Amino acid sequence: MTDVTEASELLTQSATFGAMTEATKLDWDIIAAHNKVFSASLTDRVIDHLRLLDGDCGGFSVDRLEHSVQTATRAARANKSDEYVVCALLHDIGDTLGSYNHPDVAVAILKPFVSEDHLWMVEKHGIFQGYNFFHHFGMDRNMRDDFSGHQAYDLTVEFCQEYDQPAFDPTYQSMQLEEFLPAVQDLFKSPKNSIYLKSDGVMMGEN
């Protein structure tokens, strides 16, 4: 039986256990085969969730989707790497579900796929962005200085000041969301860091 035939047959089956302690190797081969297909459409699900920001202005002069695309456009036009640009595109994707911690949602999505510095940039951008407005609420705008000396400190300052904070301009001509899809697809094609990634770099359940 070829690998292709075996995979096709596994996709016609479902695991039979009711508790993981009852599972067999075949059960997990079935689940791994289904997960491989499901994982292949991760980009589509991420973009669908990003589109939920469309029309949601939250009081800003542009909606949150335009802000995300505009941030990514500014980074792309500054010749930043594709990974950086995708981080810029998705940095606020958590606004719908993480109203009080939106960077953490983006971090959870990006963590398996990006470098530590870019992940830290996304994780801390909410605090670093506070430099531009925290003082209007009686908060410490220099809260970012608690992280002074971190290797990604300057990177995060750059991201917030050069690409994120000016990206609320309703007159700016942003790229189309679809133009970023190849970079997003490429990024999510293969994880660099995952508990399901074996020591040889192969995902669990794959040969």
C-alpha cells in the first residue's frame, strides 16, 4: 500500500476511543491524517478571522482591518522581511476576542512560525504603543522602559513608531489584503516551534 493510498484510507475513518488511554496507534494515525488536511487550511482560517475586523472602527478614523492592512503596507514599502510584514498584518487580530489583552491572541497564532524577536515585538506592542497615548489617561507612557536592554526593544519601538501608530490615516493608499496572502501562506506552511514538532523537524504523525 502506498503512502498516498494509506493516507486516503485513513481519511475515511474516525478514531474509536472514548478516552485517550484506550487509543491505539491506528487511532492516532487516523487523527494525524485528518489534522494534516485541516492544518493545510490554517491560512484561510486566519484571514477569515482577520476579516472580522472589517467595519469595526472602535472610534478610530479607520476600521481595524484597514489599520492592520495599512500597518503591513507601510512595513512592506519599507522593505521589511515577509515575516515582519505578516506580523504587522496580524498584530491586532486579537481585537475581537482579546479585548483586554489583544497582543496575546496574535502571539498564540504566530508563536510556532516566527522568530523570537518578531514574536516579542508583537507581544509587547501594546505596551510600547502606550508611549503615544497612555499619558492621556493618567498612565505612565514610558512603561516600555521597563524592557530597556532587551534585544528586541529597538525593533519594537521601530514597529510601533514607524508602522503601527501612523496607520490610522484614512487618506493613505494601502495595498489590498489579497496581496499579502502569498506571504501569509508561506509563513504558515511549516512551523518552526511546536510541541508537536519532533527533534528531526518533522511534525508528529508525518513520515
